[in-house]
Amino acid sequence: MRQSAAALLVLAALLPSPARAYRHDDSLGAKLLGEFREAITARRTGRDFYARLDAKPESAGLRLLLRRAPAERVAWYDLAENAVYFNTRHVQKFFDIKGYRDSRIIEILNVGKGARSEFVKRADALFLHELVHALQSYLYPRYRAGDASGSPVEFEYEAYFTEDLYFHEKLADSPELLADFLAGKGQDVYTAHSLAGYIELSLDADRYREYIRSRYLRDEAMGYTELEEAGRLARARAADGRIAAYATGDSSAYDAGKEEAAAAEAERAAYDSFLEDFYTSRWPSFSAEALLLLGSTGLEAGDYKLALDCLAQAEEKLPPGEKSAAARELRTKGALAILQAAAHIRDRGEKMPAGDLALLFRSLEEASARTGRPFPADLSAARRSAYLRALKTFSRRASSEREPEKKAFYRENADYFSAALGGPAAAPDSP
């Protein structure tokens, strides 16, 4: 990464000062669009997606632009401009540079093929995520365009899953990305974005869909709704038109509204069918592979919580009596995860933060139950002690935390610890 930054600085020294801002927008955009396409179509998920994208004539006008935006935005698709944007705040962080105007960054990247290559290599999965939204706007214009009073949150289910399917294939080529992430080594913003989503989604599809739904629907300013609610609003508008038609004697507006509502309903049904088929056809094999990859890498990296969670779920999905070599390998790794996690607790448990220790105990307890292996009897007392301490802390944080995701995390774990300790008798103020 430092070498890329140095290359940018050298190029900057050689280039003249820009005569006009954004002069190289189209040139850079065309280069990046081509380079992203080449990288993404090297993998199955990317090829499948581009086949769908290329079938829509609107994709010929798609643009890619770099602009400064609020820090929370890394990349986004702009419907009105049919353009994918990357936030230059994060582009600067990626290249470890500061103080560059957008026009200068665009100019430098336009001639810096090596720098573009590094950018594309890291940001490809996120770019694919935004391309999904572009295709959605072409396929379902009544919903994506906002005519249905908000962009459906279900569109994010497809975008995240597509990104994760692609990223899973990418990890097969670059396993060090996951290992470095679990080892706590610094990651660029684009890889970190994809890894964080991949780890969550790989554990449980339904839970992650619910996480996406609650996250996007919580903030009304984000302009998200649900397909069912969007359809209801479209039907309600048509009904309002019917009342006006009776009052004025002119039914043309009502007829047009009724046709629009029917078309919106057809779009909703088509997308519902596509999304169900997409998850049904791709999720089983993807989740099995991802759980094994995450669990194995977690075991090697000493991330025992991740290893226990993933390997136990993968083993639980094995058909009864499965005796294939892959099944034997999975069971062996699952047993090792339990043994090594228990050994880690014995050796270092007293030095671990109370919350981390309790969460590791929970993963060990759940993995043992899922795989039919006994929980280490010599750790039972330590488990109870850890749960008691964590229950007090997590209950307090659940009451004071304002961020919904964190609040839900503390509450769910506090409830688990309370139930494991015997329910009401283990209230937060218990000794």
C-alpha cells in the first residue's frame, strides 16, 4: 500500500496543475469500468451478474465517478445520474495521502495504471454491490426510482449476497485476506467492508437478512421501505384516484393509476420470485463452503469463537451418518476447535476481559450442544462465574446503549446468560 502511495506522489509531481476540475471524469470512469469488469468477470458470480447487466440497454450509459461525500458513505449508486460513486475521502485513506482535491485525484488515477490496479483489486466486491443496485433500477424502475415511496430494503438482500458470493470466490484466490483480518492486521476500507459483511452473512442467512432489514428501515432518512408496504402505497394511490374519478367524472387518471399499480405489483412479484430462487439455489452450497473456510481459518488464527460458531454449524448440517472424507475432516476440525478453545480458556481465561470470556464460553457451550460433544466438566464453575459477571455488565450496557445494533447485542447476550444461570434468580444485581 505504501508503494502505491509513493507511486501516486511521483505521478503527482510529474503532472501539471489541473486547468479545470473533473476534466478527466469520463476518461477515468471508462478505464475503471473496463478494469473492474475484467477483474469481476474472472469469477463465476461476476460473469453471471454481468450477463444480466449487459442484457439491459441502460447499462451502456453507466458511469463511474469519484467525489467527496460524508465519511459514512464509501460508495453508492446514483439513480438520477446512472452512476456509481466512490467517496474520495476513502480513496485518499486507501492510498495513504491527504489534502488532495477531487480533480487532482481523478487526474492522477487517470494516468496511474498501477494505482488503478491496486484500487480495483481491493474495491471490486464493493463495486459489484453497487452494480447490483444499478441493475435493480433497470429491472424494477417503479420501485427503484422511488415511485413506490422508498427503495425496497429487499434490494439490499440481493446486493449483499451477491457481494459475499463474489468475495467468497475471491478468498479462494487470496486466503491471506481473511487470515490477516482475523489476525488484527490493518485492512483497507474496501476489503474490511467486504470481510465484515461476509463473516456475518456466512453464519446465518435469515439472521443477516433481518439485520439488514432493521438497519435500513430504522433510519427513515435513508428512504427505505419494504416491497409489501411499497405495493400497498401504490394500491392506495390508485384507490384515491378512483374517488377523484367519481367526483369529477373523469376516469383517465384513475385508469392510469390502476395500470401503474398493477405494473408495480408485477415488478414486486417478479423480484420476490427472483430473490427466493437466488437464495434457494446458491445459499446451501455457499454457506457450507463459507462456514468451513471461516471455521478453519479461525482455528488456525486462534479466533476460537469464530471457529466454534462456524464449524459447529457446518457439522450440524451434515447428513446423518455422512462418512465422506470431507465430513471426517469437518468433524475432526470441530473437535479440535472445542479442545483448543477449552485449553485457551484454561491457560488465559483469567486474563481475558469478562465479556470476551463469557462470549467464548457461550460459543463453546453451543458448539458442544450442536455437535453432541460434552462440555468440559472442569470448566463448569468458571463458566458460571463468567456468565454472572458478564450478565451484570451486559444488562447495564443494554439499558444505556443508544445504538440499536449494540443495544440488541447486549440484550440478547444478557438474556442468554440469565437463562443459562437459571433465569430470574440470576438478575443483574445477584451476588
